[in-house]
Amino acid sequence: MDRRLPHTGVSTTSPSDLSPSRAPLTTVAVVGLGTMGTGIAEILARAGREVIGIDISESACRRAVTALEAATARAVRRERISERERAGILDRFRVSTDLRAAADAHLVIEVVPEDYDTKHEVFAELDTVVSPAAVIATGTNALSVTRLAAESAHPERVLGLHFFNPAPAMKLVEIVSSVLTAPAAVEAVTALARDLGKEPVALGDRPGFVADGLLFGYLNQAAAMYEAKYAAREDIDAAMRLGCGLPMGPLALLDLIGIDTARTVLEAMYAASGDRLHAPAPVLGQLAEAGLTGRKAGRGFYTYEAPGSGTVVPDAASDQVRHSTDGARPVRAVGVAGSGTMAAGIAEVFAKAGLEVVLAGRTLEKAEAAKARIAKSLGRSVAKGRMTEPARRQALERITTADSPDAFGSVDLAVEAVAEDLVVKQELFRALDKVCKPGAVLATTTSSLPVIACARATSRPQDVVGLHFFNPAPAMKLIEVVHTVLTADEVRATAHAVCAAVGKHPVDCGDRAGFIVNALLFPYLNNAVKMVQEHYATPDDIDAAMKLGGGYPMGPFELLDVVGLDVSLAIERVLHREFREPGLAPAPLLEHLVAAGCLGRKTGRGFREYAKA
């Protein structure tokens, strides 16, 4: 089969005299016309390249043609290209089921299934088809580029070219060299990537490279968290979307990627690293073996309307996230202990929701200063049209200041937001136990300390719960509701009811280090530091990879410098101490920077240097 779109012309360019260091890659063959291969073919044709799409399946070839016709028709309707430009794009694309159609290619991009034997077979046949001057690129994100190169007739022309899905939209391209790859091949492919409007990042050969190397470890830990029944799938996904600003939750993303694909990538990563955090969570194997591979199968962690659909439908697990508020205690008045940024933000949240608030600092002056910050914050909301002036005045009138928690005698909920020091918090909880009325709920906002340790400082541990707000509290929708083994069901229900009353999204989890967000976020940050420590990639390249390839709002090193390296190190130590996983041990580079006083933006230097304010 050799099918062509209407108006197709055949390239007569011969690569026989092509030197990758001085000639553009004008004719490109894409082997494998699945979703990724079809997307890559589209961006190449749009960029003026002659494209030969090759697949053993005639139906895959037809789908690729149809997909390009549909994509370019949409672009014309949206006035992004003209009809003449569309005709040119279609004219530059032809398809075939015969690998020999790649004979004229200056570059061949292989995107066949992630199986070594399959890829090796394609590479061996390409060695007999294309010119020795042609570059051959594998689209693998898990298998060894070096191994594929070493078994090729011309290893110097083999490299990795890893696009991200969807290829037309995602800016990042990872260009992966083996120890055998010629610099000229890398230069030629890098120039092509830039001409396609992509951001190329040059890397060495290791499973997962940068983006997937960081991403899949995080996804694996999320799968293990779900498997352990620590939190519901919807709560895990909501926590990472709302707490970290990620475009998708980890379990939904696993379904999109394909659970079988994720398992293959993790197996390769584990074989290379020996890190147990890369050993695929058993649930991934169970789902893959059952054929529940995600969206493409219609079912994975979630159930979908149909195979290939992204529409989630209710299933037997859907009820797990409907957190009960049955038996919730009434909450009309709240006490907030603390006068820092978080305490002021929490007090503002409650006051805006119509609750009476007692804001207690260590001194009345500190409490008044916190209320003044709330007044400024509310004023900004009025200026931006988010609330009215009368509503601002009413919210402020609901806040009473005090110089100690002794003023909490009549509150229904007491929330501590003091320093992240267990001794300080326990002392405060002993005071709250004496002051607060029977039946009052006592809550800690800790992000890293055990809630049970605060609960045991009181005579009523059943009334203690964690309410982990995220900073800035007025803006961030997420609250982690953390129950201990002693927390009463009605106290847990009260916490969820309060979150709903103040317009926040609660996620429910048990009392263990890191809860949901920090337990998934900080190992990812730590692994990024290890990549720099091992001289695999620079902070700039890693940040670019995660923003452009993963859709993250900030790169890991930007985030580390904002959070504070000392804070990050402390959380890493807590996680390592609790879970005893060697892979969770803080990266020595992180420890060295903290020891040197390089704590991030607050000190003017962390992984980057900052101008002093």
C-alpha cells in the first residue's frame, strides 16, 4: 500500500550527500501512526517538511490521513491557516505500509509500541533501507537508546527524540544522545526541533529522561497511595490539582497515558536505578493484566463513557469521595490561634463566610496587626470587584482580637496556626483543652507534624482533627482533612461541613507524614535535586522540561526556591523518618545548600541567585 493525499508530490531529494551538521532535515519518515506518530507527522508537515507516514496497519494509515485532514480543516475554520496553506500541508504528507518508503528520508522517527524487540526489528530493517547519512531517532521514553544504537549498523546516527502528547500542542522535545551518537546528528535534530517551534532539551541516556523520570516516580507513588486505601482516587487527584496547580491529578493522568505504558516505563526505570520508589505499584500490574489500561480501554482507575473517551462515569468506587456530614456539630464561632500570615488568612476565610471569629495572638498588638492585614486583603478584594464595601465591613466586624486563647471559651471550633514546632503546638493544645467548651472541635493546621501528637496533649483526642490549609488561605481552595485513629466520626463530619460552608474543597486522609500533597510533591522535588547532583541536567533544563512537558505551573527548582530549601529539607527528613525508604533520603546537595545558608528567595540565593529587595 502506498496511499497519498490529494495533490501529493514525491520528494526527489537524496540524502546521499547529506551532512547533518550543514544540511536541513527536509524529508522525514515517521514509523508508527498511532496518536503520537500522527501528531508528529502533523507538526512536520505544517513546518514545511516532506513527511512519509509508515505503519503496518492500513487502517492506521487511513486514520492518520483523516486526522491530518480534520486538524487542518479546523485550523482553516479558526483562521490560523489559509486554504492554500492547508493544501500545501496535505500535499507534503503520504502514507505507506512498506518500510522501504523511508528510503528518501533524511530523518526517520520511530514511534512504534514500547517493546524492545519491536523497535530493534524496525531499526535493523531501516539499516538496509535508508542512507548511512540519514539520522534515525527513537521516540522511546523508557527503553535504552544506547542499546538500540549499539545494535544498529551505524550507531553514530541513532539518538532519542521524545515528543510529548499531544505533540502539536506540547512545546518540549527531549533530544537524547548515547555515548555513540555523533554531535552532528544532535545538532541537526536540535535545529529541526527549533524550526518546529519546540523547546529542545539535550540529555544523556537514562530511562525516563528528565520529564518522565520525575513524572513517573510521582505517578507511581500516587498509585501506591490509592492501593493502600489511604485516600480516595478523587481526593488524591483533587489534592494535586488544587494544592499544586497541576492540570490533571496523577490517577487521571495514568489513565490518559495508559496504565500498561506507565508500568513499562517504571520497570525500565527500576531496572536502571534499583530505587524501590520506581518499582511499579502492584495495582498497576493488576489493572494492566486485566486489560483495564485507562481511557483507551474505557476503564482504569476511573470508568469512562466508552473506550477512548475522556468522560468519567460513576462506578462502584464513586461513593468513596462523598464525605459524610451526618452528625456534624454546629459551628457558628471560630477561634484562630496565631497572628502570622496563615492565621490571618484563615481568620479572613471564616469571617467572609459569615462566622464569628476570635483571633488570638501572643499579644493584643500582634492580633491587631493581623486584623489590619486582613483589612488590607479585604480592601484589595473590594478594589478588584470581588466583594462589596458593606460585605468588607461586615466581615471585619465579625473578627474580635484577643491576647490569648483564653478568649476561646465559647467557640465551636478552635484552629491553631502557630509555629511548626511540636512542643509549641502541644502546649497550645493543652491550653485549648482547658479553655474550650465540651464538644468544641480542636484543629491543627500542621503540614508535617503528627496530628495524633497534638491530640494526645488533650484529654479529648476524639475531638481533634487536622485542617491543613494551603497558602494563601483566602485564595487556595484545598483543605486536607486529616483524621487520626482516635478522631470521632462526627468530628470528621464537622470538619467536612465547615470546609463546605467556607467554600473550600476538602480531601480526606489519614494521619501520616506529608498527608497527600506533601507526600507526593516533595519526593518529586528531591528527585529533581538528585538529577542536578548527578550532573544529568541543569536546573534550567529540568524546570523547562516540567513546565513544557508536564504542564506544571512552576519548575521544581523555581518551587524549591519559593518554598525555602530549609522547609523542603525538613519535610524530606520527616518523610524519610516515617517511611524508611532509602529513596526518600534528602539529596546531599539539598543538605549542603541549607548548611551554607542558601535557602532560596528569602536569602537571595538557593538554586539560583536573586536580586536583593
